[in-house]
Amino acid sequence: MIYSQIDNEYNLNGILQEASKALFKKLNAVNDGSKWRNRLASLDEKKQKYIASKYYGGHMPWKE
């Protein structure tokens, strides 16, 4: 009974649902690194070397 009163008063279920949705989106964004890797790997070698030297210190993490 007390928990239902607290839940109704503060809308804890709604807050928890929103938090879990946000976490799910964040995890999907983090785990979906394959898109940028595939995109960079599809570029010609000259462009890959340019991007690697400018942004990654010459390292090409998309080839790992």
C-alpha cells in the first residue's frame, strides 16, 4: 500500500520507464559502432590515410 502511494505520488513507474528507454537508446548507440567503421572502410585508401592521420594519429581503428 505504501509503495503504491509513493509510486502514484512521484510517478516512479513512468520515471523508470523513461530511464530504461534512455539507457536502451544509449546502449544501442554505443554498440552500433559498425556503421562508422563500415563507412570509413569503404573509402579509398588515400582518403582513409588522410582521415587516419588527421583524426587518429595515423591509426586506422576501423580496420581492426
